Amino acid sequence: MRARVRWVLGLALLSTGALAGAFGYGAANLVPTFQAVPLDMRLSFHAQLMRMNGITMQAAMGVSTLSALALAAMTRGDPRWLAAGAGLLALASFLITRLGNVPINGRVKEWAAGSAPAGHAEVLARWEAFNHARTGAAFAAFTLLILLALRGGDTGRPSR
């Protein structure tokens, strides 16, 4: 495997692994904790957490998407398909977050400053569904890149 491809694969693995790990931790630990505390505590914590996550998680999604798609451009055959799939899944996690979770986060921020309206449980359940979808996409992207890495030196390009 060429050195440049190895470096890009390493970056893609690191970023998608961090993304999957962060989303996985949230799904396994934060969401159940959100459900176990009083609503006002959940809303305050949720609003602050999402404010802090805004830059770091978007950066992780961006690096994951771009590095996997760069890897797809650098390879051929099956490795290209694995990398492209990983890039599209990382992009899906970004789009789910921006179009699904972020608008709800804005509502949660408003509720934290005041009070939650009737029907808030349905909105929070929708946030959790989006969270599970983006977590699944991130784990699937990471899995595809692991499969590509396990292929060893096969980048789909002829040796030079």
C-alpha cells in the first residue's frame, strides 16, 4: 500500500472511529441518563452539551467524510467502493445531524430557558431516533474502513 494511501486511511480510521465512539457513548450513556433525570435538568444539560458539541462533532463528521472520499479517489476496485461507502455514510451522519438533531436542539435550548410545551416527549423521541440513525451511520462507516484496512496492501491499483 502506498504511503500516502496509508496516511489517508489512517486519518479516515481515526476520525470515523472517534465519531462512532462519541456517538456510541452518547447513545449508550447520555440518552439513558437524559431519560432518568428530571426534565428541567435534561433540558439544561442537553442545551449545554449540544452547544459544546457543535464544533467538535461537526469537525469529526467533516474530517470523516472528506478523508474517506479522498481515500476513494486514491484507490480502485473494491477498496474504492468501501471508502466511498464510508464517506457517504459519514456524510449521512452529518446530514441527519444538521437536518434532524440540530433543529430539535434549538427547540430544546428554548425550552431550557422557559418550559417544555405539551408534546415535548414526542419531539425528544424524534431527536433520539435521529441520534440512533446517525450513530448507526457512523459505526457503519467505521466498519467499512476497518474492512478496507484488513485487506492489507490491496488498494485496487496495480503495483508500480
